[in-house]
Amino acid sequence: MAILIVRLGTPRKPNEGARIGTVRRPPRGIRKEDLAHLDYYDVWFPNLSPSAELVTAALSAANDREWAAFVRKFRHAMKAPDRSRELDVLAALSNHANFSVGCYCEHEGRCHRSVLRELLQERGAKVI
């Protein structure tokens, strides 16, 4: 049992389980009823996405210093009690079920899902 960190819209892997979209907005031009079978997500969970302001900061990060500032701010946001408990729940579930967490960004290294990976691992989650 584990959490797989994925790029939304990519083909699902065997035994991936439910796909959770941790994005601020649903993809444009895709009907809600088509999201799952087009490999975007089964459940939309924007609580674990960066705020609109942080999304802008991440997308405009031109160097490692700016990216590090985004990471610091996003980690701070994920310390809010509700966000922290949600991460705790996902970490606990990773010991009993397969599921995936994802975003649209092409490269995980410059995506908030890299930070989610770290936050989940810090909570003892099994992450692939």
C-alpha cells in the first residue's frame, strides 16, 4: 500500500488506486464527468494546492532562490491545522490503501507535488 505521486492527465499505472487532484482549479475544457476516465482525477482536493498567489510565485520562479521561497511559503501554509490534519489522514491511509496524488505540472521538481511528497514522507507515509 502506498501513495503514488503523479502528473494529472497521464495514463494510470496498475494498482494506482483512486487519483486525488491537488490543484487549485479543474482542467479547462474538460467536463466534470470526464475527469476520471481521462486520467485527471477521481476526487478534487484543492485544500492541498497552493493559494492562487503561491501558484503565481511557483510558475514565475526563475531561479533556485525564488523556488526555495515558494517552498518555504507553501510548507508554512500546510502547517495550518486543517491542512496538517489532512496530510496526516493521507499518510495514515497510505498504510492501508493505494492511491495517488497529483498536479498538472510537467516536472515534479518544480511543482508543489514535490513538497507534498516530502510532507507526506515526514508523516510516515509510504510514497512511491
